[in-house]
Amino acid sequence: MKSKLRELREAKEWSQSDLAEKLGVSRQTVNAIETEKYDPSLPLAFKVARLFKKPIEEIFATDAD
């Protein structure tokens, strides 16, 4: 799954650890999502969307999109 998580995080000047703390996950989870090694659960995707005040579809896209 493609993700704009890294660019959104960097725009806020947050480290992966900063973002992980805000989301209640490990830094490794943030890294895995950013490097497309892990697809977030739906609840985590909603948390990300709320944190950045963006629709989920704007942050995450399947490879087919």
C-alpha cells in the first residue's frame, strides 16, 4: 500500500518516534508503514487520518490506484 505518511510527518518536522508516540505505536511500525513493508490496521489508518486532518484515501492508496 502506498502511503504519504513520510511526507506528512516530515512537513510537521516530526521524527518517526514523535509520530509513533502520537499514534501509540512503535517507531518500527511507523518505519514499516513508510517503507511499505506493513499495511496499517483500519483503526490505525483512521488514527493517522484524524491526526493529519485528511481523508484516509488521501494518505493511503492501494497499488491499483
